[in-house]
Amino acid sequence: MNRRRFLGVAGAVAAGAVATEGVLLAPRRLDVTRHRLLPRSSGSGRPSTATARVGARVAVLADLHLREVSSFHERIAAAVADADVELIVIVGDAIDRSDRLSALSEFLDLLPAGPQRLATLGNWEYWSGVDRGALRRTYEASGTRLLVNEAAAVRPGVVVFGADDSLAGSPDLSAVPRDGSEVLLLAHCPDFRDRVPAGAGARIRAMIAGHTHGGQVAIGGWAPLRPPGSGPYVSGWYRGDGTDLFVSRGLGTSVVPVRLGATPELAIIDWVPGSDDPGRG
């Protein structure tokens, strides 16, 4: 075998391996990541242990893009059950076709019945032309509340606010509680973080988003292609100026059924009210 033929065969083998990984294997892997919103420090610069109790353990499900329910989705539901969460949040793009409400209903039936369930809209719930009244009824039939610029109490003083999608909808934070409650903001597109007014940000403890799929194809952590609405965000925690933000890599695929370097993610967040230091658990 001459050098040119050898390189051709090696290239074909490498391309086949990449295709197998990207199309068949990676989209069906599940990375259960664990995070914490730790208690505020007591002045020592370290998290206080006196109040280190979990206010709410939250399972974050983003970007399911359900077409049909498979063994992969059964594994997601089983992982949620194993995590013993108090709250399940579905952060938009649960479906991306108007005829997939039955798949959503089937998936919701797999999830554990005990935790409180909240959902919000993503861009595909608009772009697909799904009947949003029927979508709301599908969620309600499973005990899931769809939040569109609405708040839901988790417990006294602890609130989740679901904003409408910022790419295709009309987000409005005017109904964010002003009673001193700590608010977790659900907003599908991460660049909405940059549009949260300073006053609202003071009331919002952190924001959870999806939409980016972690780039869906990420090369050494670099995601060359991300959808409009991503802003500078890819995945994980973002801090500094503005509201703390967590971006989930999501669970499904969009446009092309490929993932490379961006494994589907079920994030479990232990949220302790009054915290100020998010990070991997």
C-alpha cells in the first residue's frame, strides 16, 4: 500500500469513526452534572456551613427536541428519579414539531410524579407552529405548569419565574416578585441575561438557560456554530457583571442529529436560598 492510498484509507477510517461517534454514540450518552448554589459566606470568605441545607434540588431539562420517546429518554427519567429532586424545570424547546405533543405527553409520564414541575417556552415552540394552548394543556395534564412571564412559588420566599422566549416571543419581567423572595429565572436563550434590568437583577438570584446545545459540535471546547440568541455563552456557569447564569448543554439535537464534544446534559442543582457561589458539586 503506497503512502497516498494509506492516507486515503486512514482518512476514511477516521471520518467513519467521527461519524459513528457524532451520529450514533454521543447523542445517546447522558452526562449527569451536579452543581450547587452555596450559602452566602458568613464574612470569612468561605461558605457558611450553619445554613448549608438544600432549599431545592433542581433537575434541569433543556432542549429535549422530542420526536419520539426512546430508551435514551427512559434513562433521563430514571436519572431524574435517582437524583431525588424537589423541582423539575423544562427550559424550552421540548418539541420542535407541531405534531409531537403526544411524544411530550409520553415523556412527561416517565418522570417521577413527586417533584414540582415547571416549564417555559423556547424558540421552537414558536417556530414549529404548535398550538400553544394545546401545549399548555399537555403540560397541565401531567401536573406541569407552563410559565410564560409568570412566577411560581417553590416554598415561602423561594420563587421560580419563567420568561417568554426572547428570540421568538415577548419576555416581560414586570411580574418578577418584589416581596424580597429569592428568584430563579428560567429563560431559554442565554443572551437574555444581558437584557435583565439592574433592578430586576437584584431580585433574581440566578438564571438558567439552554438553547446552545453546548455548541452541539464543539472542538476542544470551542463551539464554532451557535444559534442566534446564544450571545457569548456556550455552556456552564457565567458570573461577574450581571445575573449569575447557568447554560445547560441540553438533551436533544436540532437541525442535524449530531453531537461532538457536547454530550447531552442533565444538570442537578442544589439551590440553597441566599447563596452566592455557584459551582460544580
